[in-house]
Amino acid sequence: MIFEVLAIVAIIAVRTLWIEVRPIPHDIEPAIMPGLKNIRKVLHRQTIVSGRAPYGIIWYAINLPIARAAKFNGRYWVLYLGLIDSIFLWLSWTMGWLGFLTYIFIGTFQLFRAPWNTSINWLILLTLVSPWFLIIAPIAKLPVGLPLHAFGDTERALFFKHNFIYYGLLGTLWLIVFFNLFLPSIRDESIFAQGFGWGFLLAYLFIRGGRNTPTHAS
């Protein structure tokens, strides 16, 4: 028990320091915060949803109170997400130490690079409480409850730059929780297999990115 508490406190401290000193993802201020501010206008068809924030009404219901508490300051919003995520770090312990480590990696990566996915992580992990969240989480990610044109924005968002990585990590967490619930005997094996696959993919992207970086004569 003491080890778990100390580990979670250390993770929160490191995450908070990182968010305080590092630039936040560039989409937060021009897309996510305006999207949260204008959700009522979107629902009343007085404006359109941003092409970079076409999430479901469940996503907005979770994130709007947090954004309001942060006074729609993007950095504070991310800080609050990180603090709330400590509860889910604790919950992830029920999947064993491999599940805990996996959630640390996925949760921290998403918090730093795509914090708009943090609340989707929460919904996926809540499957440990009720299996219905296996369905609720994808619904929250898709623009269910928003005007129909938002689905077209989702298609563009999926293939924008490296967004497939963020969607893939959500899918990975979903599968791990699914195995934990329905096939616990292969949960750890699935974590190892998916971890190997992600390691190979990220190494490939890193190498390819290095090759594509122009060199300059010194």
C-alpha cells in the first residue's frame, strides 16, 4: 500500500512539473478551449464544431466542468486532468503491475501530447467497474450527440499527421481492459505483445523521422 501511494505521488509530481515548464500541445488554445466554450452554440447550430475537436457530448460533459474550473486556461486544464488522473492510476493497479505500468505510459503520453484523450482513458478504465464502459468510451470519442457534419471532421482528424498513434493507444488500452475483464489468463501476454508492437512502431517512426530531418553543413 505504501509503495503504491509513493509511486502515484511521484508520478503526479513529475507530470505536474513537466506541464508547468513545457509548452502545452498547440491545438489546446485554438481548438479545444474554443470548442468547450462554444458547445452550447454548436448544439443549437449557431456555430460549427472545430475540425480538431469533434468529440461526443459525453466528452464535453466531462471536460466542460474541468475547463470552467480552469477558467478555460489550457495549461490549467491539463494540470487538472493530471490531478484527476491520479484516481485512475490507483484504479489501474487492479490490473496488476503490468497493467499499472501500461496505464502510466499511455496515460502520461496522452496527457503530454494529446490531453483531450485523457478523459477517454478514464472511461475505458471504468470498465473495471462496469463493462458498459467498453461501449461508452468509443461513443464519447466519436461526435455522438453533435451535428452530423462533425463526423466528417472526425475522418479528417483520424488521418491527420500522427493521430493514428493516439487512436492506437486508446485501442491498446481498450483491448487490455477487455482482456482483463473477459480473458484474464492472457491479459499479461497481450500487454507484452502489444508493447513489443508499439516499441517496434515507435522505433521505426523515430528512425524515419531522423532520416527525413535535413542536415546542414557546419
